[in-house]
Amino acid sequence: MAGEAPTGTPSPSTSRREHWLERFDGSLFTLCLGSVLVVVAGALVQVSFGAYSMSIFKAWRAVFNPDAIFDIRVWEVFLLGGQLNTDVLLNPLTWDSLILEAELPEMNRRSLIVWNIRLPRVFVGILVGMNLAVSGAIFQAVTRNELASPFILGVSSGAGLLILLTLVVFSGLSAFLPIIASVGGAGAFLIVYAIAWKNGTSPVRLVLAGVIVGTVFSSLQTALFFFAEDIGVVQSAIAWTTGSLTGTDWEQVRMALPWTVVAMLLALISSRQLNVLLLGEKTANSLGMNVEKVRFALSGVAVLAAAASIAVAGIVGFVGLIVPHMVRNTVGSDYRKLIVGCLFAGPALMVAADVGARLALNPVQIPVGIVTGLVGGPYFLYLMRKRQDMGEI
């Protein structure tokens, strides 16, 4: 009959379904789902502990309070800026008279504590994890070296040096630390690129230049500690150079979110170029790619992502190094999948590490960078022992 497909010929709907099944990656889906579960579990633990304790069930109800989730005015205050009476939040004697200066709808005490104090720390951890993981993945493709990361290429050291210089010498500029950190990271990478330039750059020269610049800047950081007379300045500097999410709030979320969105979109769009770079310079040139321009542009995206992280959490080590390895071992080296995997695995590692940093020595909170280092170091040694060709991708 007319309109029927010939015998043995698949219908269009069947062909589309088979095409979708061919493109579906079960390992990537499992990685993303597992990462989301880790983030959710970590968030529930985070919001359940503090000066005002509550059970996980009560914390769950506070997180999913419809008065907070479905009211546009709440999100306008949190994401666009607004003033909440946090002094009242921190004073148990006045909790019963808590008011919102922005005329937000009334929420119960638990929801206000969770949404205004505890959840922002989780959101900052998610953004930092995304940025560092994707930044490390891009740097590893640009240099074609599995050891590359924002730390190895001098970005973190440059940011840390300017942070210390500001705290020790120009303390009046402390309010601008996030911007200063970003400028330091970007400036350090430009120095690395200039040193590596010799009628163009190469992956090997970029890594070597990054190691040299990072070592010099780290030495200068150590020297600056001898000029700090105030122990409070030293502690603040250590928190910045180690990486910490303590004290983060919606201001840090608003600061990092726009740059994170831009960097993540550019990374996803550039996944094809990253795959071509992995083929080598000769092959990339034969395919019509201007390798130097693409390498510099992609490095700019990685620096932007790293700077957004450093600006709100300081220098968190190992995340940009080990997360791309973890994702690559699961989904392979295709950057169309690798970038997506890093978008989920990075936040999972950061949120889980921050739970450890907050609760390991409760009530004392340690910098999250210490936890990522303790986890990342042994994992990286495991990779080195497991693989014989560690280094070049």
C-alpha cells in the first residue's frame, strides 16, 4: 500500500531512534548521574551542620522550600544583589523577629539559614569545580601533556603572588582581592606565553616556561611571608594561597557565575578544535587550522575559567589536574564528552572535598585545598604507577 516503507527498510522513526542510541554514551551518562548524586548528598550534609543544627530531613525541606524556589524576588536578591539582614541571622536571640530588608516573602528560620548562609557555599564549590576541571582539561589539550594544569602553567602562582603582595604591602586594596587574583593569573600566563614564544610556541616550551614562572613566583610568595607582621594577615594569605570556601556567600556566586557561564560555553563550542589539537601541529595545519591563534584563544578560555575560580576561592590545587584524568579514564579522550564530564565531575570533587574540609576537624574548618591535595596526590601517584606512558596525551 502507498505510504508503507518497503519490506526490510527501517522506518524514519526507527532510524532516528537507532541514531540516538548510537550517539548515547552510557559511561558518560553514568559519570554525570553519579556526580550529580555526590553533589546532592554533599549539599545536604553541608546545609545540615552549623551553629544551628538540623536533621538532614529538615535540611531537605528547607532547601526545597517552595517560598524560596518559586519566588522570582528571592532569586533577584540572591543572583542580582540585595540586602538580607544577616546580623539577625547570626543572632539566635533575634531569630523570631527576623525580617528581610528586601521585602521578600516570609520564610521560616531554617530556610533563611540554609538559603542565605549555607547553600551559597555549595554553589561556589560547584562553580569552582567546573572552572578548575575544564581549565585543566583545556590546558592538557593545548600542551598535549597530561601533567598540565593551571598550577603547572603558572596561572595559580601568579594569582597567589599578587594576593600576597596586596595583603602584605598594599593592605588597603584588600577589598579588590578577587580582581587582583584574576589579573595576576592572566598576567602570569602571558609571561609564560612570551617566554615560550620563539617563532611560535610548542607544547613542550609552554610547560617548561610554566614550571619556571611558577617556581619563581612561588619563591617570591615565600619571601613575602617574612615581611608580614600581623598574624591575621598571614592566616588570610594562607587561606587564599591554599584555597578555601569558608565565608563564601551570594556575593561570590554573583562574582563567579557570569564568567563561568561564558567560559563553559566557549569550552563546549571549542571541543572540536581541542580534538584537532590532540592530533598534533602538522595534522592540525594540514586541516586548515591556525594552530597558534587557536592555542592562544583556547588558553585564554582556560585562564578565564581558572581566574573565576581563584577570584572566589583562592588557589585550590590538584582539581584541574586529576579531574580530567578521572573523566578521560571513563569516557575516553574525545573532548566533546570530556568537557561535559568535567562539568559534572569537577563540582562533585569540590563539594565532597569541602564536606571533608568542614567536618574532618569539626568545629575547626580547614582549607579545602588541603583536602584536594591529600586526595589528589595519592590518586595521581596511582595513575603514574598504573600507566607506563604518563605524560604526553
